[in-house]
Amino acid sequence: MLFRSNRAKRRLRALADRVIATEADPALDYVLVGRTETLTREFATMEQDLRVALKRIVKGKLREASGER
């Protein structure tokens, strides 16, 4: 079990290094939560999922700043 936990952490750190470091809002804190699928999901798919999630966060912040709902 520890092996799986460490592997999941390594995969999430690699995602953070590749995506959050370059595309995230530096004024925000981000938390990546490892799930069972973290071990088996294709890395490229997780990377794309994270990019989409970050874009949704930015879009939500822009909408919030403009007063839209």
C-alpha cells in the first residue's frame, strides 16, 4: 500500500511541475487529491484534465470579478 501511495504522490508532483508551475494563478493555492485512478490513469490524460480544471478556475474568477453568476 505504501508503494502505491508513494507512486501516486510522485505522479501528482510531476503533474504539478509540468502544469501548475506554468499555467496556474500564482496568487492561488492548489491541492491535488490522489484517487485510486491516479495510479492507473494515463499521465497525458491527467495532464489534460488538470489543464481543463485550471482554465475553469480562471474562467470562474473572471466571471466572479465581473459580477456574473
